[in-house]
Amino acid sequence: MSFHVMYGFLLPWIIAIVHLFRHNKTILFLIAPFSSMLAFTVNEIGVSLGFWSLVSKPPFDGTLAMLPYNLGIYPVLASYMTFFASNISRYSLWLVFGIALLTTFLELLMVVMDRVEYGNGWTIGWTFVSYVIPYYLVYLYYRCLKRLRVI
């Protein structure tokens, strides 16, 4: 479990605090909670349906095992996606696909290292889809906040 806490929670937040917090606090405070909620939802559905599980020592199941990722890397990556979208608005939808591809690649590394196990016909392709949809919802949320002049 210490691996998951270190790489799924601590490292992403250290990077976010050192870089993103200095450049745009508003994005971090508004996007991270929303994307964390989406991460909890998607991971709870996926674990409950047996599509994936996280291998940890000591063994934790479900939401507790995914906690470092739901509160760490997923909200941080969504915040970075929004940060880049706010600075490069012309290619915003490409950023959604790019960040989903990056997250899928990071999960593929976890699968190769036997830290994540797939089941019930789940594949890396479905993993990409499971990232594109929430990241797109985060992008829509950002656009809504921008239209309301919150960001």
C-alpha cells in the first residue's frame, strides 16, 4: 500500500503544490474536488463489477485501495488538463484525449508491474474509454465555470 500512497497520492500532490498551486490556485481548488468525485464514482463502479482491482499489501478492497488515486493522481491530472486548457484553448479537446492517453499509459505500467488486475473482459482499451469520459466531464465543468466567470 505504501507504493500506492507514494506514487498515487504524495508524488502528484507534491508536484501540484510546487508548480500548479503557484500558477493557478483557483483551478486546483475548483477542479480537484469535482474530478475526485468522478474518480470515486468510476472506480467504485469498476471494482464493484469486477472489472479491475488494485493489488496491495496489506490487502485492501474497493474504495480504500483506490483512495490514494481518487484523492491524488486523478484530481491532479484533471487540474493540469484544465490548467493547460485555460492557456491553450484552441486545442482543448486534444488535451482531453492526451491526458486520458497519459493516464491509460500510467495504468498500463501498473498492469505490467502486477499492481492492477483486470477481470470480466476488461482491457486497456476500455480503460482509455473510462478515462476519456470523466476527463471530458471535467472539461465541460471547466467550460461551465468559465461561462459563469468563476474561473
